[in-house]
Amino acid sequence: MIAVVNGDGSAGLSNSVLLLDEPTTVIDTMLLPEMAADIVSALGRRGRAAELVVNTHIHTDHIGGNILFEGVPIIAHPRTADGMRRMIGEPGLPALLAKVMPRFATRLADWDSTAAEPVPPAGIESALPGAARVLEFTDSHSAADLAVWLPAERVLATGDLCFAGVTPLAVHGRVGRWRTALDQLIALRPRVVLPGHGRPAGIEALHELADYFDRVLASARLADAERLSAEAVWARFDPGPAAGWLEPERTLVNIQVALAEISGKPFQGEHRV
């Protein structure tokens, strides 16, 4: 397993993972084709070419390079694949992407991708090389997220279920369910964690993210109990080990999502333009 790390992991800069056993597999393809070209180069240096692409979830910064793998099977969780078919080509999508990822605004005006084919997690697992296992989580970071676990090597590719050194974003999921997902990942006791954003790390990255979400949930519970706004509790939020993480403004969004969960309001579980 090889991690292709894309910059510092801030907005628009996601990582990919390569499995070099048969079939040679690419897990996630970054935001833009020119970013995904690094994936092709990394495989080429090893005398390989992609034979399978797996998208861990729907977000554009993990699927934008799909178009570079024409003729290669591209598969994803059925909820992810269905959302991709509805999302790709939406007229308002480029403007939304430019707002979320302004540093790439000029390249997002004509953003496009290739939708994955829907395959249940068990089918994805059977398509992967060797003893790789697929772990499924719904309504955590997004509508559906997959992680890939290599038990012999104790290496875990998390997709966006883990951010390392970068503040996560739960706008399309549920903070509580994401926090529970982290407990399941921690229970694997991985030696190496390959996050969707940020540098490869050890199990401490999962523990630190779990601590961060505990603090977000505590802030949301305080806001609910004392009828405070999310902004009010965010103003006095103690990030603990997350101090210094990139994109700290995302904490307000995460508190808002957690507060909506606690108060029983609707949440945005699918990617919407």
C-alpha cells in the first residue's frame, strides 16, 4: 500500500492510496485530473497501471480524477454512486465548489467527473487484492464512507473518516455517528493510518480526532441545554490537541451539525448543490 499525499490536506487537497497487488487498485482520485496525474506517475514508476478505482465517498475532492482512468472499472458504495450520478453535471455545482475551495476557483468552472458503478461493500471487498477488508459507515462524514483495512500489515486507509492535522467537516454527515465510527477504527489498533487529508500517521490521529469530536459534542450539548447559539459556544471552544489544525473555522459548522442532531432538526445527509 502506498499513500499519494496531496499537499497539506487543506480544502481541495485530498490523498489517494494505491494497492499494488492484483488488481492494482487506486483508492480515491483527488479533485482535478492534473492532481490525479501524480497517481498515474506513481504507478508508472513501479511498472503498474490502474486496474480498479474505488471511491470512498461522494465528495468532489476524492472523485475528480476519475476521468483520467477511462476504461478502468470505477466502483463505490451504492449510496455514493447514486449521489454521484445526480451530482455530476448539476448547473450550480461549479459555483458551490468555487465557494468551498476558492484557491481552485478558476479550475472548477468546468469541473466534471465520471460516476462510479454501484457495488455493495462486500462486492468491493471481493474485488480488492489480497486480504484487504472494506469497512462501511453511513451518515458519518458523508452519506456513505468506506475504509480499507489491511490486517496483516495493520495499515488503515480511512478516506475522510480521518483527517490528520486538518479540522474535519461534518456538514454532510452526523457528528455522533462519525464519533462512533472512530471507536470502531480505533478498535482495529492500526499501526499506520492513511487519512483522507493530511500526513500519514499512527493510531494517535484517530484518538485526537475522537477527542476533537467529543469537544464538539460537549459544546453542542451546552448550547442546547442553555439555549445558546452555536456561535456563542464556538467563541469559547477549547480545541485541545486540535489547536493548530488547518481550517479551524470548520468547527463552527461541526457544532451547528451536532446541535441540529441533538435538537432533532433535519440534517444534510446527502451531497446537495
